[in-house]
Amino acid sequence: MIPSPRTAHLGLMAATLLVLAGCASRDHAAMHAMHHGSSMSTAAPTAPAQISASTPALSSGYKKVASAPEAKVYFINLYNGATVSNPVKLVFGLSGMGVAPAGVEKAGTGHHHLLVDVAAVDANAPLPANDQYRHFGLGQTEASVELKPGTHTLQLIVADQNHIPHHPVVISERITITVK
């Protein structure tokens, strides 16, 4: 027997309510809040990293890739003030743009970079590759990383096929976490 459209709609509504009922857990609620721009943490906001003024072209003549005006990058599973254990699982969120590996030139895309304890970013130069600037050039949207125990600041930035931040820069809020 084929369900009527009304029965199918009621089933969909019931399933939605069951999913929403699961939103009561702290971790899921924190992920949901971070995705929508609010914070579950009572930690004081972390000061943002200093970012140089972005220019549409570099002095070499390289034209930076334009980002979508509404583009946002964020952590899905971490929030300011979180306490975590190694390996630290990171899940990256990106809206308004797509993800493409390094070396792939495609409008409206870029790839993730994790800034660990970075105080300043040059928006008009390729991001270095080291322990403070971790590249996810294969187009990864999640990763597990090892961090020394203690307090760390984390921030995400999206960059183009050549690891150069977009214009305007697409960068997340800077959060502070504690690694046990």
C-alpha cells in the first residue's frame, strides 16, 4: 500500500521531532550552536588574530581568488573553552563556498588550513606549512591532530589552489581549547 502524501508528511514531521529531541546533548547542542554562530561556552571570547589588509592582487601581479560575500568557515565540533584529549578531532564547516584540493583552480572553492597558536596572518602571501599552519590540501573536511597538552588557540582559514587566502579573507573565529 502506498502512503498518502498526508501520511508521508506526518511521518517526516515525526522523524524531524525525534531528531530534534536528540539535540539535548551538550556536544550536539554545542555543535549546533557553533554552526549557527552562537556559543555554548561560558569562556570569554578569544581575541582574533591580527590579519593584514587583504588586497585583490599581489605586488607580483597575482590576482587573488575572490571569495563569496556570504562565505563562512567554522569548527563544527569544537567551541571556545572546550577541553579535549589527543588526538584532537577537528571537523571543518564551510558555507557559501566549496572545497577543492590544492592545485585545483575552480571558482568559488578553496581548502582548509588550521592555524595553531598563530597571532598574525599575512592575507597577501601563501600560508607557510609548519606545525602552526597546518594544510589540508587534499580537500579534507575533518582530521585528527596531535597537540601538546595545555592551552592552544585554533582558527581556520580557507585558501586558494596556491595556499593564498581569498579576497576577502574567509577566516573563522579564533577559539581557545585545553588539551589534557
